[in-house]
Amino acid sequence: MTKPIDPIEKQEFKNIPSEVITKLLMVSRRLAESSELSEVLSTVIDALRDLLNAERATVFEYDSQANQLFTQVAHGISASGAGVIRIPADRGIAGAAAQSKKLILIPDAYKDSRFNQDIDKSTGFRTRNIMAIPLIDHEGGLVGVAQVLNSNQPAFTEQDQEIALGLSAQAAVAIRRGRLMEDRMARERMERDLLAARSIQQSAYPSTLPPMQHWQVAASAIPAEQCGGDAFDVIPLLKGEIVEPNEALDEIVLLVADATGHGIGSALSAMQVRGMLRIGLRFKQSARRIAEESNRQLCQDLPMGRFVTAWYARIRLDTGVVENYAAGQGPIIHYRSREDDFITLPTDNAPLGVMIDDTSSESTVITMHQGDILIALTDGYYESEGTNGQQYQEQPVIDLVRKHRDQSADFILRSINDSLMDWTNGAPAADDRTAIILKRLKISASK
């Protein structure tokens, strides 16, 4: 097998001492062996400074989206310094090298109008001469620009230029590889964090829905991303105390919350609403009171433009009386079995986190009779676009509930989810979809 030829070995260097070529080969192999970007950048600036017999070197990476050159590794910049330095990719001497993709020599920095003297003034360093070398990868793409400052000779020589060009090709490939590796590792870390956050969020949902005599409840949460911006809860109560789902109960409290956006930030906001609900119930507060205090807290916590819509319902299982409070979350649909019709409950209260003193907030009270069904779906259902470009809207939900009104709550929810999948032709959810279906069963006369 033929030994691979190092690109440095393939390059013809004229009038360069053999010991310099040997150092170039060592640097090239070190760059090929390293996958850590910080190590690659440090290797490049040290090699440029030492091989070109200069005082300092800097490597600017190119940010194509922002059209900027940025650096956080340079001689004269301490680890605890100003952090990342960014400059427009079409300004200054580095910008000129980036735009032309050609090496630029500046024998006297202060006589060149492109040189920014403010940097010397702020650091106390005196720049005499500059060599700017564009870093071009094997596909001809701009990776960055290297700058070497102050040759210890009267000026940078043709030999220095030859060395710089030979090293820059190796540096560009190594930096590109290191950046790709760093980005991949960052994505992997983010994916691990997302999986952990998803696990925490999913474990916070009720693992078991409470079995209730003469009642049924079904719930589901389908996030658009690994972490959803929606949350739901089904909380069993006995004499005002939170109990385990398998214990006797006389009330349940339902929650559907939908934070703006989706992902980790929205998930945190939605789960905060869920946490405040449970704390409020432990202090024997009404749904309205809990919503009002949650709103005050979110107004303090959430940044401008962020809010959470939420629906709270507290149901007496013996009488069917429902205390309903909707903070911008809707529609909440009530199917009335005796009338065989549908009414939409009021959702006029402002979303949580918008107005700190919402004096107009109010709850409504309804009664669920035998055969009645309560439907709470987030807008991830109603706003899902079908293959025809139209949104799902409410009518298919109403039609399915009426059609399957004698089936279980689980069956009704599955029918809605199946219908939506058909509507979107199985396309991934563009927004989180969270649902609760509550049904009061009919009791036969023989019982």
C-alpha cells in the first residue's frame, strides 16, 4: 500500500531551509491529528508566529450567515479577556483578504487607511506590518483569515509568503473539520439535554388517569418537538385534598396550558403553570384564584411577548357542577346530551403573563348532566393544515363527538387523533397537540 502523501510534502517550496519544511510537516500532521477546534486554532497561530518569525498572529473564522469575521483565539488576548471579537467581513485588512481571497502584505500599517488604529490604542500594542492570509478550504470556500503582525525582520519576505500559503491550506481544512466536530458535539449535547427535559416533562404528566364512577377522562400530549410547549394535568381530590389516582375521590381538577412557541423555553413556562396549580390546590384555592396568582407570577417571570393560555376546570363528581376558568385557552366545547347540541364556554380572560392586574377575570359555572362531554384541545389541533392547505378547525371535532357520543372518552379522543392524521396525511405536527376529553356517563334506569 502506498503511503499517503502529506499535502505539504506535495507542495514545491523554493529556497526554504529543510528545517523549516520539517517544522511545516510537523505542524501539518499535528493539525491532521487534532479534532478539537481550540487546539487547532492555537496550533495555527503559534505556527504562523514561529515559522514567520513574527510577534503575534490571529485567526479570524468566517461567519457566512452574519457575513462577519470573528476570533476568540489570538496572541495578546487573555482567556479572561473580552471574549469573541467580531468585525464585518468587508472591512479592514482582514476583510480585504476575505473579499479578494488573496494574500495581502501591508509594509506600514499606519499608512494604510484600512488599518484600525483604535485597537493598538486600546491594547498598547504597536502594529508595524501585517500579512493577511485568506483561509480557503479544498472546495474553494472561505473559512477565515489569518493575520500575522510585526515581522522581526524589516519586512515579510517572499519566503514568508510561501510558507504562509502552504500552512493556510492545511489550516483551513483543519479549522473546517474542527468546527464541524464542535457543532456536532454541541448538537449531541443539546439532544441529550432535550431528551432529559422531555423525560422530566413526560414524567410530570399523570401516569395513570383516575378511574371514576360514572365518569371517564382521556388525555394525550403530542409535542411538535422533543419538548412541548403544552401541558396538561388531571388531579384527583377528596375533601379538597390531592389524593392518589387509585384512591376514592369526589372532585377532579383539569388543566390544559399552552405557552407561546414550543421547545424547552415554552415547556418550562407551561410546566410552571402546572406546578402553581398543584400548589394552589394544596392551599385550598379556587380555580379562579389560582389562575389570578399564576398570572401575577408569570407577568414578573416571562419576557415581553411571552404568555401562556390556560384552561382550568374543577368538577364535582356527585353533582356535575364545573367551575370553568379559561385564560385565553379555547375553544372549550360542551356537548349537551339532552339537547344534542354544542356550546362554547367563555374564554374571555386574558392569557397568563400579559396583564398583571386583570380586574375583569371571572370564572363560569356549568353543570354536566349524564351523557355530556367536555372537549379541550389546544390550537395544535384546530390550526393543523391539511393537504388542501385548509385548517382542521372545529367542525370535524363536533361531528366526531356527536357520532361517537355513546362511546368511551378514550374512543372519542382516538377518533379525533386518527381523523387529524388523515387530514394532514400523517405529516409531523407543526404545533403541540394536547387534549382532554371528559365524559359523564349515562346511568341506566335499572341501576
